[in-house]
Amino acid sequence: MSAQSPASLGTRTDLELQRAEQALAAAVSALAGYEHLRTTRARLTHDLTAAEAHVQHLAYELMRERNDVIERSSGVIGFLYGLVGDAQLSIEQREALEAEARLGEATAGRDHLRAQLASLDAQLAGQSAPVLAANVASLRATKEEILIRGNHPAGVALRELAVWIQSIEIELIPLDDALSSGEKALGKLQG
């Protein structure tokens, strides 16, 4: 068994700390990416709802324009417009074509939003915020352990903070006991 010099231990700890920091940064980035995808999905869902309503409105408009063309081109009224040579029929036909084009564009936009939403859902399917957050917490704990074990200044501060928190918790025990006793006494007085 060979004894390792303090310098080699420091270098090993530094490398270990560097790896832990990189893993933690990647995990934090993954969690942030997940949250970004969820925010984007919520926005796309709202946009898709609006696009679907717009498509329905344009479909109704197209139906009205087509009915106008049918009205002007069939039956007695159509015969009369044909005799008079009214330009209104060609105007109605043009408006119907324009309405059909607008509906086609809106439908394509809606379908594009649906595809984007499906893609986001596929990306989100294999992920979960609690799992990603737990991974961040685990990697943060690993980094803290490396800092403490390597006597890094941040590790020393963490150790001191842990002692301080523990002493506060110890001081709270009598207060918790007193609170519990007070609640029991109040219960007896009221009961």
C-alpha cells in the first residue's frame, strides 16, 4: 500500500469536485430545459386553441361565401342574374376562392402547431420534474460532500452551517415540548 502525498489527494479532490460540478451543471441545465419545454407547451396549447377557433370561423365564412355563389348561380335568381349579366356572381366567386385560401392557410398553421405540440410532448414524455429535481439535489449533495471531505473553504463553511443548524434544532426541542404541554393544558381548560 502506497501512501499518497497531500498534493496528490488535493489534485484528486479537485478533479472529483470538477466532475461533480460538471454533472451538477448538466443536471441543472436539464431541469431548466424541461421547465422551458413545459412553458413552451403551455404557450403552444393556448395558440393551438386560438388557431382551432380561427379555423372554425373561417370554415363558417367559406360556407357562407359558397352559399352566396350557389344562390347567385342556381334557380330562378341565378337565371335572372345570368340574363342581366350581373358582375356580382364573379365577385361572390372570387370571395369564395379567397375564403378558401384563408381557410387553407389557417388550417396549415393549426396543423403546424399540432405537430410542434406533439414534438414537445414526445420530448417531455421521458422526463419528469420531480425526478430531474431529485437528481439535482443528489448531485448537489455529492458536491457538498466532496467540498467537506476535501476541507475546501466552502466545505468548511457548510460544516459550520450544519453545526449551527443542529444547535438551533437542539434549542427548539424544549420549545416544542413547552408548546405541546401548553396545548394539552389549554385543551384540558377548554374541555
